[in-house]
Amino acid sequence: MNLNNIHNVYLIGIGGIGMSALAKYFKVNGKNVAGYDRVFSPIIQSLQETGIDVHFEDSIDLIPKYFFNKKETLVIYTPAIPKSQSEFIYFKENDFYLFKRAQILGLITANSFCFAVAGTHGKTTTSSILGHILHESGVNATSFLGGIAENYNSNFILGNDQVTVVEADEFDRSFLQLSPNIACITSMDADHLDVYGQHNELENSFREFAQKVTDQLFVCKGLQIDGLTYGIENNADYNVKNLRIKNGTYFFDVITPDDKIQDIELNLPGRHNVLNAVAALAMANFYGVSLDKIKSAIKSFKGVQRRFSYKIKTESLVLIDDYAHHPTEINAVINSVRELYPSKKVLGIFQPHLFSRTRDFANDFASSLSKFDEVILLDIYPARELPIEGITSDWLLEKVDNISKKLVSKKALIENILQSKAEIIVMIGAGDIGEMVENVKNQLLKR
């Protein structure tokens, strides 16, 4: 299939963070773009504002007529949709060009110089910092991001087709569709065991990805995979030195294999974000961007929505919104909170994501959640899964070692938050908890 011969692009699951970036890409490249999703969202609103037609009922009759031209139409779907979805079945049975999102990303980036960011955690922030560095440094890269970068209020940074930045997603082995020139691997923690079965199979998939990198692979120091390393005070090839915090901002130096840059300023909390910034620095520097330009870009990077996003930040009350949905990510969030607010009481509100992930990491989730002073659990967000017998938030809550813990409904959430005396409130999860944050913020400010 030649993308130049495609005039119409239809996306099933268009509101997804990765799907919507593709929709924007094809729209700015002059294609007719439309799609289906289950629910309206701010992302879909942003697509509609660019003239993209989106409907919310699974109905072939609602698809614009010109998308039925098979020779000129590409249909992209997300693996999250059920295979019983009627539009998907129609396009499949009628032999349309029908591809997963990852396959199309692979096609788009195959003929470009491709930066790929892989890892079970840190992909979105690292790729967003990298995309921002390249943009600010005059490298006209197109970046497909897995979150809304605050600097651009978008998950898509428009550039040319010669250089691309992509998240290399390990789910469903999607990243094996890519042809990366420069890449990094931030982490290889056990995840997506519904796909891989065993942790070692996940690691093998990362090693297969590493073999696809043509120019240079960077890996977080300690990972058992070959490449130039980056780390904090651990003799990595790109090594952070003199790390300190001033007024909630990180400052640090980086020793590279042949140079040094001092007093880099990063306005993101947490040592994990220092590592993300250094990974982006290493990739951009290897490509040829000067350390001074990289330093300036990192200072101006504002972060990614739902990655330790401050919604309220006053002396007496802080509300933080974060996408964390794995025990390692929750640990990173609570460790950052404790580092910034060592003496304050912290309430953690968590919506587990996927029944299988809750089952596979129940003890680790319990250990992470036990670090909060108070815990509120919401019911498990099913996403693409059907319930698993016995796997519930109530079952998970029993494992949490915390006197102040409760399971509440979405309807009762605000009432329970308002009863808390916590000065720091953290809302975490990858489901629809993010859609509740604004209302929580408004009610807290009223109080």
C-alpha cells in the first residue's frame, strides 16, 4: 500500500491518544479524515475543531460516503476495540486497507530518520522532552506523542517527513513494526502479562526491538541489554552529577562520553524525570544537537498533562493528577511527593486499570498504595477486558496495609475527598479518573 495513493483515512477508536495523533498527521497532509469513538472527550473536541468528522455510535450508516471507496481509503484501528465492533467487521469482510495503528506508524516512519523511545515507563515524558528539544533546536521533526505536551497543548508536533519521534509501545509487540535509527529503553518492568505471559518474554521482545536500531541504542544503566547507558551518579556513559533541588526545581550536571554540561534546570518533579530528561539529552546530542541548545530546551519544557500535573498548588493544598497505572509508576509518584512535601499528609486516590494487571501485580500495588497516609480506591477500569472472577478493588484493598483506606463509588468520590484533612491529594490511574479531576479541583477550591 502506497500512502500517497490514499485520500481518505478512517480511524476506529479515533479518540485514543496515539490514534488522534495519527488523525492530526493525516489531516495536515491533506487527507479526508473521520472516525468513530465510544465517548466524547477534549481530544475529540480538538479533532473536530480541525474539521475531522467523529461519531459515537457504532454504525456503518454514520460513516461519510466517500470512505467507502476501497482503493482510496485506509482504515486504522486500535487493538483496544472489540473484534465484534460492526464497523471493524464491515471493513474487514470487504477487504479494505485495514491496519493497526502501530503498522501505520511503522509505514510513516520507515522512510524517515526515526527516534524511538521504548520502555514500560517514561515513554511519553521522554519522547515529549526529545520532541521539544529537536523543535527548539531547529531540527524540523514530526513527533507522535502518547500524551498532551503542555508546550504545544497537543500530542503531535508538526515537522517534516525527514525526521520523526515516536513512542515505541511494547503492548501487543507494536514496537517491532518500527525502523528506529536512534532509540532508548527506559525500563523493562513486568507489564502486559496478558500479552506476554511471562516477564522474560517481555524482556525478549525488548531485545528484539534493540536489534532493529541501526545507529545507536541508549539504555538506562542497570538494564541487561547492550547500548550506551545513562544514569544518576552511577558511572553511566551519560552520567548525572551534582543533583540538587532549589524551590522545587531540579538542577544537575551531565558528563557525556566526551563533554560536560552544567546547571541543567528541569521543572519536573522526581528523579525518574531526571532520567527521562537525560535519555532525551543523550539521543539529541548523539544526533548532533549542541548541549547548550539542549540545556535551554529542557529548561523551557513545561511537562505533559497527567504526568504529575499540578491542578492546585498553594501553601495549604496541593492537587496532583497523574497517569500512573503500574506499581513502579505509583512508587515514582509517591517518592516525588515525599521528596517535595516531606512533612505533609498525603491522600492517594487510585483507579486500577485492567483486571489482568490488577491480578498480576496485586501485592506490588498494595505495597505502593500503603505508602500514602490515606487511600481511596475506585472500581477497576476494565478498558478492553471483561471482568475476572474474584479480581475486584475490594479484593485489592484488603491487601493494602493502611488504617485509613476505603473503596468508594465515583458518585461518592468528591464527598469523601472533602472529608479528608490531607494537604496533598494525588489522583492516579489510566482510566476515566482523569475526567473527574477538574470537578474535584473545582469542589476543593469552593471549600
